[in-house]
Amino acid sequence: MTDALERITNLLALLLETRRPLTAEQIANELAGQYPTNPAALRGAFERDKAVLRDVGVPIRTEVLSGADAGKTGYTIDRAHYELADLRLTDDEQHALQLAVAMTRQSQAEYGLFKLGGAPEADTLVNSYVPELAELPALREAVAERCEIRFVYHDTPRRLWPYGLLLRTGNWYVVGHDVDHGAQRTYRVDRIQGAVEVGAPQQFRRPPGFTAAAAFPADPKAIGADADATALVRFDASRAGFVRHSLGPDAVVAHGDDGSVVVEVACANLDAFRAWLFAWGTHAVVVGPPAVRDGVVQWLTDLAAAP
């Protein structure tokens, strides 16, 4: 079963998206596999999740329903009271706000950023955790002064125009324009090999409106050297509905006569892709491309053969 933190995040997203009040049972059906099947346990888990959201200021509205659900309680989020009006922040003010949230990593700050139009993190930490790395002072200087940086990553020399730093799930990332690839790239700071060489100041301009949170892939499976790499995964009918809801209808590329669906998902980060894939157990199977499928099979074979 999904952990409570992920379930609460999915509950928030569902209540923000729905156009009609949903009962607790309908919510559990939409978030299939995330709530207990026992009615009493479901009610207890849902009440706890609802209390957590209300504690951080989410205005969950209740309504007694009519029609087929007459007498039942439906739940929605009052978006008019949840979403803040446009504060017309400048680019520098938005960047400062994002940096403050990244530095503190407090749950209230993340929800506040979401209400301001920023991108919330996939997980919410109650306690602040700000790891310090030897490379950070040089990177902060380079971001502030717009200096090109040089470093080694996966044994390959890199040249980067660093647009911003972001702390996500306990790891620092530097986001910017990779000069040699001619494209935006994201690099995990603790995987930089050796020292970071900082060039002269004012070597580039940050794109207008850039924020590290918006530029950083929300999906960890998309973080890798080949950011466009994707895999095709078939889900059986028992998980098809939840997959469509969680990934969105655009991810579905085929429907089976038996109710199954084939979805296209990012797989640039193979570790993250395998972790996501195996969490579905026997309900998910990689069907392509052949290199990705063969890689998963070989990884499992090697794992099974390990002493």
C-alpha cells in the first residue's frame, strides 16, 4: 500500500481536479490501492489524511449529497479560498522565494509555494534538512554571478551555464544550459567528481522567468543523460484506471480488449524507473523498446544470480 505521505499528496491533487464532490468511497476507488479496503480502516485513514491537509491550511469543503448518493458526505477543495491571487512577483522575487523554500524544506513553505503558482515537491518533510556539500559555495557563486562552470560527471567533462540550484528529496541539483550538448540539463551535485571550476562572471543570461523548480523534472524517471528516453509498459485491467488517473490520459498509447492499457513513461533514470516498475508487482510488464525490456530482464537475472 502507498505510504501516507504519497497518499495525502495524491488526495490533494484529486480534490483539486474534481468538478464534483466525492465521497470517501469514491476517493478510495479513484486512488485504487492507496486506502485500506476495510470500511472502518478506510474511514480512519481518510479522516487522518483530511486532518493533515486542513492543518496546513487546505480548505476542504463538505457537502451532503443528493441523488444516488443521497445522505452521504462529499468532499471538494474550495479553490477560490485555496489559491492566492496573482501577486505579480518579479523574476528576482520568484527566484528568492524558490531559494527560500529550497533552503528550508518546510512543509508549510511548500504548500505556500504551491498556492503562489510554484511547483510543490512530491514529498513533504516536516523537519528541515539542508545537506551541505563542498561544491555548493562555488555553485552558488556561479549561479549568482552567471559564471560558466566546468566539472566532471560520470567520468565526462562538462561545461554548464548554471541557472539555479534546487534541493529536492534531500539532494542538491544544479540546473542549467549544457554548453557542449546545447540543451538544458540537470546534474546531481553530490555526483560531481572533483572540484568545480568557476569561470569569469556575466558569461550568460538566465532565461526570463526561469525557476529551478519548474525546470527540474517532476518525474525522477526523467532525470538522466537522455532526458527523452521512454519505455512502454502494459498494465492489467485491475490497475488501468489508477494508471490513467495518475499519469494522465496522454500517457496511454494503447488499450487492450481485456481492459489493459499500455502507457509511455520516462526511463532516463533506470534506477528510478525500475523502482517505479517493480512497485506494481505483476500488474506491470515492460513491452518496449527492446533495449529497455532486455535491460530490465538482465538486471533481474543478475539479481537472482547474485550470492
